[in-house]
Amino acid sequence: MTTRILPREEWPRLVGTEAETVWPQLSDAARVVVVEEDGEIIGCHLLQPVLHAECLWTHPDHRGSVSVLARLWSTVKRIAREEFGVSHVATSACSDDVRRLLARAKAVKVEADSYMVPVGER
């Protein structure tokens, strides 16, 4: 058995794995770890950095201001694309106001349990 990082040009080999619909969306920062036996992938796990947008806030005197939110959101999207090279950002909603904003932004709710897995000291 061999364990290695699969080069991008080999990512199409992930067809038939749980990653077959995901790999085309991965950024250049992603890493695909595979275990192979006789040249066949027998295990894989993807590492994808996820840009997480949080702490949306506006001053109480400006809440409901389309101008403030539009300026924030257009700049956040531009930075995500241009500086981080991503097409999506992850976020969470703790209030109905934010849920409504996310619906207007065409955000897709991810139906999953989220976990933070410790990987050791940095």
C-alpha cells in the first residue's frame, strides 16, 4: 500500500469514490490524500481550506440600511474571489435577521453536523 497526495491532474481518478462530485469544485489549495494498492485508489480524504465569513454587524442606528449591507457584502465577495480564490464562503446564522439576509444572498443551508477535530499543536 502507498499513501500520497494525489496531484491535481489525477483528481479525475476520484470518480467512483465519495469525492467524485466534489473534486471539480476544489480550490488549488486543496489536498487529496489517497491510499493506493496496485495503482488502485482504495481510500481517500480531502483537505479543503474553507473561508468562513462571520460577525456581520451594523451599528444599531444603521440596521436595515441596504447601503451598508450592500457595501459590506460586495467587498467581502470581491475579497473572497480575488484574494482567496474561492467561489463560496461558509457562514452561520444565529438570528432570523441573518437567516433572511442569507436567503436573499441565495445561500444554501448545509444539512450536516459540524465538528472541530483537534489535529495537535501548531
